Amino acid sequence: MADSTKQALLRKAAGLMGQRELATRLKVSHSVLEMWISGDATMPDGMLLKLAKVLDAWRDASKSKK
């Protein structure tokens, strides 16, 4: 079964910062994040904006380290 767009975004974000860091930034448990990534549960649509903000903050932090 193909990944949903949400799963793909979560996988990409987790690849950048690690699952535990991503879970912390999204304020969800690591197990919930794993269920969203695996497709065992669906990330609520409202979390997409939060994920975008987390990725923006991660990008900004990465730029300031250079």
C-alpha cells in the first residue's frame, strides 16, 4: 500500500530531525508518531499546520548554524 501524503511528510521530517525530536516538537508521544508514520493511525488534518511550523523552525535553526 502506498504511503499517504501525510505519512510521506512525517517520514521526511523524521529523517531530518529523528522521530523522537519530531514527536517532541509536535507534542505527541513517540508511539503515536510511529503509528502515524506506519499508517496504523491517521494524523489529524489539524496537525499538518503544526508539522509545517515545526519544519519551518527546523529550517530556520539549521540556517542559523551555518
